Amino acid sequence: MEATDLGFGEEAAQGRSTRSRGLPTRTFTSLVLAGLVAGCAVGPDFTRPAPPETSRYTVAPLPAQTASASTPFGDAQQFRLGEDVDAQWWKKLGAPRLDSLIEKAFESSPTLAAARATLRQAQELHSAQAGATLYPQIDASLGAQRQRMSPSALGQSGNAREFSLYNASVGVHYRFDLAGGNRRALEALTARTDYRRHELAAVRLTLAANITATAIVRARLASQISATQAMIGAQEEQIKVTRERVRLGQAAPDELLPLQTQAEQTRAGLSLLRKQLDQSEHLLATLSGQAPGSAEVPGFTLDEFKLPVDLPVMLPSELVRRRPDIQAAEALLHAANADYGVAVAKLYPQINLSASLGSQALTTGALFGGGSAVWSALGQLTQPLFNPGLPAEKRASLAALDAAAANYQGVVLDALRSVADTLRALDHDAQSLASLAAADTYAQSSVESVKRQYALGAANYTQLLLAQQQAQQSRIGLVAAQAQRLADSVALYQSLGGGHEIAEKIAEGK
């Protein structure tokens, strides 16, 4: 690095203080203002990536509405193309206890609190860098020193003298952003602050979606446990009847073995369902910021929920402006673009300006007296002549920019895929529920038919118990399908990025 003086006089260039009748403030002020307003930032200006050219998520067009079934949660769902997502989309499920739990989680979740703190940190770092970059730095100093000076060091005769020197001064320092490197660095910090803001929105969205999905799982498990218990009751009754038939010599003892095996397998399944129910309770507790041992978690049932029948489906071009993860990836791309500008700016000249005004005296009483004023002004131009590291840093920044662009495209594709998967899942869920609802109807009709035959003596009690078991097994499958429609509806809201109003409030720092 080679430094070149701009020329404020020989004494000023050598950094020596000199007495003067006035400070060249006009010259220095002009240079500072020029540094604030002149010049352009090197490197490419950031341009938002173009939205996807496609206007749909799947090759086959979406149906106007899904299939319907005569069962709870069997309503046909309609896809509202171009419609926005409500800010509090979870209220579409009509579960007040769920709404309260989510609001509590927004207040108490440590994950959300950490994301908020990280955003504040990024904002303060941006403010600190902005203050150091955009404005001159002004410092005041007051000092005193004791010196011993020997005339012989200056080639003069005489005895050494000791004296005190007092000084007070105000200094101004400013780096002239000639190539715009400082502005690019500040731009990068702004983009990283935006990234943290979008990250907070993503955490909030994920938290609400996880709580909602877990509540639905909890409701499904409760219904399946009830149906499984009824099935175990029928199996135990069948074992009891068979054991009596064996006692009477009407059946072989071996007939008990498959029935007992089936009953124990069902009990094992019941234990698994209860384990999952306990785990869902613990998960809801931690998601809402509560300790599992003392949490107040509602025991949800499917009856508390209603199926959203009008589902918003925004266009892909709008999706990339709404999903927090896509916006976060765009912010990182913006930061990488600015970082590349910083690396390019290092190849250009750098100008540093500084000036000071103060006084020096041998006594404190004379420190602010006439003739004690001193001033200095310094301008320095630095141009890299040979530094192999700077071109390599530029190439590394360009590679990071390419990586950020590829990452953005990957995030967009994943987002499009998740929406496509969810839309198709909703269509298939409706068809599956219609089939299972029909199967459940047939199973219940079969039970009623066997009951009539049993009353007439045309069927035995064992046949009735078998029909009841099959009906309960069908009911378990139906419950799972009902809950899946609810869960995939929630997944659609999440894949679309949640409510835009919430994201705007976060962007405003609310």
C-alpha cells in the first residue's frame, strides 16, 4: 500500500501541531460534504429475482372443488385462486382453545423470543455501522504529560529541563467513500437485518403451524383410542364366549389362541396410541413455552374443529413475495451482492480525512489563553499497487454471490413443490375420506344386519362380535382420514407463507 499526501502544508502533512490564527474549516468541510454526496458505489446494484414464469403449481389443473362425503369433515373444499391468506389463518378451524394456546405461545415461546432478540441484535449492529460509516467521527480529548528534555539532543548546550504539558483538543475523522465500499457494506448489513426479520416471520409461522398440527394429532389420537378400547371390549367378549364354548365341548381349545393373539396385538396398538398422546401433550407444552410437568394443555377432540371449505391459492409470482423462507433467501442474495461490491471497492483508492483543533500550554491556567491554539489537518490517499489477496477476495465474493443465487432458486423450487404436494394431498384426502366414509357406512350396516339375524337366531353371537370389531376398525381408519384433511389444510396455509399482515407488522418492528 502506498500513501500519498493531499497537501495541507508541510507541517500538517508531517502530523506536527502548529500555532495559527485560524483553521481552514471551509476546505475540510467541503471535502467532508463531498464524501457524503459524491461518488457512486462500485459493483452491480441489486435487482430482485424475477418471479417464476409458471402460473400454476401442478401439471394437471386443480379441480374447482374436492370430493365430498356424508361424514364429519366431508364437505367439499373449494380452491380460491388468487385469494390471500388471512393473518390469523388458524382461526379458520373454529377452535377457541387452539387460538388461546397459539397466542400464549407467541408470548412465551423461547424459540420466538430468541428470534426476536436476534433481530434486535441485527438492527443495533446496523445502527452502529451506519453511524460509523455515514457520518464523521468527532472526539474530544484532554490530557497532561510530564516531560524531560535535554538541549544536547538538539545540539545545544545547557542543563536538562523538566516541564509539564497540558492539551485539549477536538478531532474530526472521516473516510471519503470514493468507491462506495462503505455504502455497500452498510447495504449488506441492511439485507442481513431483513434476513433476520424474515426469519422471525418464518419462526412465528412454523410455531403456529406446529401447534395446530399437534392439536389435530391429539384430537385424532383421542378418537382412535376410544375406538380401539371399544374393539378390545368386543374382542374380550368374543374370547369369553369362545372359552365358554370350549368348556361346553362346542369348540376346540385351539380356537382361543388366534383370538387371544388378536386381542393382545390390539392392546399393544392401544399402548402405542397412548404413548403418542402423551408425547403430543408434552410437545404442545414446550411449543407454548411451558414445562411438561406443570403445563396446562387442552385435551382436544375432533368435534372442536371445523374444516375450512374455502382455501386460498395465491399465484406462484405472489408466493415468492410472501413466503418468509423465500424472502429470507432473497435477503441473503442481496447481502452477497453487496459483499461483492465491498470486495470490488477495495481495489479502488481510499481517502482518509482528519482535522483537529485545540490548545497546548505549560500550565492549566494558560491552556485556553491567547496564543495557545493549535490545529492540524491531514488528507491521505491510498491506492493498492500490489496485493494478490484483493483479486482473490473479489473472486471469492463472486462465488458466494453465485452460491446465494443458486440457493435462492432452490428455496423457490422447494416452496413450489410443497404447495403442489399439499394441493394434490387435499384432493386425494377428499377422495380417500369419501371411500372410507362409505366403508364405515357399510360396516355399520353390517353390524345392524348381523344384530337382526342374531335376534332371529340366524347368526350366532361370535358373528355379531366379529362384525362389531370390523366396524370399529373401519371407524379408526375414518377418524385418521378426517384428521388428515384438517392437517393438510393447515399444511396449505403454511406452504403459502401464512398471513401477509403478520409479516408486515414484523417488518415494521411491531
